[in-house]
Amino acid sequence: MTINEKQDAIIEEFAFYDDWMEKYEHIIELGKELPLIDEQYKTENHLIKGCQSKVWLHADFSDGKINFTADSDAIITKGLVGMMIEVLSGHSPKEIAETDIYFIDKIGLKSHLSPTRSNGLLSMLKQMKLYAVALYNK
């Protein structure tokens, strides 16, 4: 699937839920399915700056594709990073660096997060794109 197809699939998933409590429960479930980061990467170097919670993110580059793994000490945040990984993992650095992430606005997530969580989500996206740019320019 392309990045946009993955984003569209998330938008469809969230359309099934009527209220935000159900949507938050879904986000928490997504966090439980998150491909966990190897313990060796749970270091200060892999912490995402700008997140209120601790979020560790690692990018593995092989066969021209980036695969992300992560973990967080907060269940909602773990689900948020899980969604970002679902959308961006398995794509080339160029695709990730150049993509427009629109699913966050389309599902109404930005308006239902606290300002600190919203900033954290933007920091996650920024860090993932920075990994992609760095790998693309190698």
C-alpha cells in the first residue's frame, strides 16, 4: 500500500466510531500492536524531543525502505506513534520525506488532543521525516 492508501485506511477505520471515547480506545489498541523497539534503542539518543511522555523511536534502513519501531511510557502516545509507524514504515526515504500527512486532520485528532500531545505528535512526525531525509541524502 502507498502512504496515502494507508492514511485513507485509517480515516475509514476512524469513521466507524461515533464518539471520541471509542476513538481513544481504538488508539490504545493500536498502541498494543506497535512493533516494539529493541531495548538497546531505549536510550536518550532515541528519545523524541518535544514529547511530554517518553517516546523512543528507531529507524532501520534495509532494501531501500525504512522500518520504524518505537515505544512509549504512555498508552495514548504509544497508539499515536503506532499510527505514524503504520503509515510511514516500509517506504523509501524519499516517499517519507516528501509525503503530506493528512490523516491527522481528517480524523479530527488534532482538535481532540491536548496542546502538549499535539506538539508531541508533530515532534514524532518531524523526527520520522528527519530520519528519512538523513537516509535519503546518504
